[in-house]
Amino acid sequence: MCGISGGFELKGNIRPLTIVKEIVLDQNSRGPDASKITEFELTNFNSAFGHNRLSILDLDERSNQPMVDRSNRYSLVYNGEIYNYIEIRNELIEKGYHFETTSDTEVLLYALICWGRSAINKLNGMFAFAFFDKKDEKLLLVRDRFGVKPLFYFLNDERFYFASTTRAVAKILDCSPNQSYARRGLISGVYDDDTDFSAYNNLPSLPPGYLAEISFKNTPLFINITQYYDLYTGVKSTLEEIRNDTDDILIERVRSLLLSSINIWLRSDVPIGISISGGLDSTSIAAFVLQNQKNLLGYTLGEPMNVKTEGPLVKLFSHKTGMEVKYIWPSA
């Protein structure tokens, strides 16, 4: 988890650096390992990008963000993890690109430079990012297919801001609470979905599977939002593909997909743990991980002898596999 932020203000207005500083300060809990702000000037706008880093890959400060390419034309702020970054990196190396870090951030930066918007279809991961071309003065905002990583934005004729969270932006730009959002949540228990609904008016969320493009060469500002991924279309295509497969083929397909997904998720430069409930999903994932990684540490909300919690099921799994488990249960 990291925090991204940025702002664009028409020249003559307040410098966006002031507001981005407040957002970065407010988002510190999302990325306590490092924070950085970069300011730059465009033809008609002043701009600033901010980042709060939680270090997972390449812990060196060389991978801090905002990250710029060697030509100083392109800038990137990014929250998430690209699981297949090694494969993409190797593909870019074959095309002549050179890397100064071992981070997925630099891979994402040069993938976007190399392939443009089509690079998004290569990404296996969870992400929200802002990619800026200083020469063309164009910004690309992208949110992952299922909306794992948040991304909100504010737009009027002369200013544009984006951030991983809403609180600081709403306070500074005076966005009123969205009562419909609160009402829906209290009635149905649903807050997050695949729409642009958010807790504040004039501060929408970029929907999952969507990208947004903005040019800062002219005013009034206009945002072009398009969908690059649709789950239902993907499901329909897969159903057609597997319609005549036997049970054995389907079982092997699930096993292979699950195993490959888990193995690629284990790429990390920090220790990895697992949240385990004793249920089918987390237990299956833990069992697959233990095939390749014996020092896995599990965390569960429960007590090992308390049958009203998930603890006894997790204890049984721990006994059979040897996985170390930390049991967490709150006191009064």
C-alpha cells in the first residue's frame, strides 16, 4: 500500500505544491517508509506530484517516487504491485531498455513509455497510477481491473487533483459530504462498488477497469474516461472456451491457475505472511505456498482452544503442515 497524489492549477491560481503537501501529510499512514514531492511548470499550468511509499520491492531509495525517466520527459506515481514485472522487464530489456533499479515501478514507467496505453493489458497486478508526459502535457490515470487500489479525482475548468484518499482533498477543496453515499451504506452495507460513487460530492472515484486522460494545453479542462476491462465480457469468453472441457481438465485448469498466481504473488523483498481463517480459500492458498516456502507465518483472528472462533481449525492445519501461526484475539 502506498499513497499517490498530484495537482494541476492554472497559472495565477494557488500553487498546487501547497495542496499536494497537505495530501502527502494526510496519506502518511499509507506509505511511512518515504515521502517525496516533485513540482514542475507547464505552458499554462503549474503542477506537483506526491508519493507516500511502503517499500515492498527494491527497498533502496533509488526506487522512491515520483519517478522520472532518464530524458526527464515522463513522470510516474504509482500505488500497487505488478506481479509479472520480471517478465515485462525482460521483454523491455530485449527491446533495448536499461534499468537502474530492481523495482516494479521502473518497469511500469518504461512499459508505458514503450507501449503507451496498450501496456495496461500486459499488467498482472493491483494498481492505481498517474503517468504524465511533460512534452505533450497529457496525464493518464489508471485503476486496476477490480478496484483493489483506490483513486479519486477533483476537476473543474482550471484545476485538477487526484489522490489515493479523499479526506485531505475534500477538506482543502471544500467538497461537501455525499449523503446518498452514506444513506446507501447504512441501508445496504455497500460502500465500494464498480461505479464512480464516493463519500464526497465533486470528488468521484475512477471506476475499476477504467482509465482517464487529460490534456493541460487548453482550458476549460476536460477529462476523457474510457473502460479498458470488463469482467462480464471476460467471464462470457471464458465460459465459451471451457464449455466442452471435462471435470478433470477443469480441475487441472483451476489448480494450475491458482498455483501460478500464488507463485507470482510471492515476489517480495520483505517477509511474507498470510491471513488464514481455516476456511477453504485461505487454507488452500497457504497449502500451495507451503509447497515452495517453508517459513510461512500465518495470522488468524481467534484462539486455538476457543470453538467460537476460527482458532481450532487453524490449529489443526498448523499441526498437519507445521506452519507457525500467531493467534490474535482482543481483550475487553
